[in-house]
Amino acid sequence: MFPIKTYYENEAGFADFYSRLKGLLCPHCKLTGFLILHGFLYGYAEEQHMAKSKRGHRIFCSNRKNRNGCGRTFSLLLAAFIKHFTISAKTLGNFLSNIASGLNRLQAFKRANGPLTVSSLYRLFNRFQQVQARIRTLLLSVKDPPDGRGISDPAVQTIRHLHSLVHNDSCPVACFQLLFQVSFL
């Protein structure tokens, strides 16, 4: 039995998950052998407001015919997206990086080329501030925080800790979601 993932990095990661699908426990009924691919999960694209983009896959625990599954579905999401948000993980990561570099929220978001309105931007940042404790707790479980002397803003400390998790140019928000298998926000 393998644990169920919530996020995958790319189609190769999904193919690996799909090859083990029949050996996985349903997260709802905990039965093995009844999971099947149920289709794609779509959401609005960040760049084009009315266009849809593929954000993941739906998995179905089959209760059809003589199968004993529960009949419920769950999602397997691309880590490049934030669950329940139009904004991508990369745009959110760029926005947070800009804040850590000293820009105010509005300047940071304009530099990140985000598609949201100003009021949405502030709601997004407030959501980040509300989940900071959970993010820091998860980050502390795998890595000590960087030296925070001289930084009084807890949001900037959290962002720096998040960036210390990533060593190359990859998106820190997507890396967080892949590592912990939970939504960033």
C-alpha cells in the first residue's frame, strides 16, 4: 500500500502515480483496488480569464457493477497551481520574493505581473498571513530557518525560510506543495 499523494510535479510524476493506482488505498473508504482515472480537473487560466487550463486529474473509487468502492472522487493536482485560486504557484512565489526584497505589496505584485485586482491582491496576502504559522511549522520540520537578525517582519522571515528550501530557480511554492503534499494557502 502506498500513501495517496495530493500533488504531482509533471506528467511523468502523474504517470508514476497512475502505474500504482490499483495498489493505492482510497482516502475515503480505505479500500484497495477500486481506484480508476475519472478525467481531468480544469480551472481558469491565469493569463486568459475565460480560458480553462488543465490543473490535475480526478480519481474515482468505483462502486459500479459489482465493485465495493465508495463512489467518491478525489483530486490529484499539479503543484504549479494553488488549490481554489486562479493565480499560479510561480506568480505567487514571485510576488512573495518581491516582498522579501523590500517592495510593498502593490509594487511586488505589479513586478510579478499578477492578473488580479488590487483588492484581490490584499486578500491573497492576508490569506498568506493567516496560514503563516502552518507554513513555518511544516518548514521547521525539515529545515532550520535562515538567520533572521535584522528582519522584524514575520512574513519576510517566512518567505526567506521558504526560499531556503529551494536551491535552484524552481518555484518555492510548488516545491512546498510537492514536499508536504498540502496546499500552500
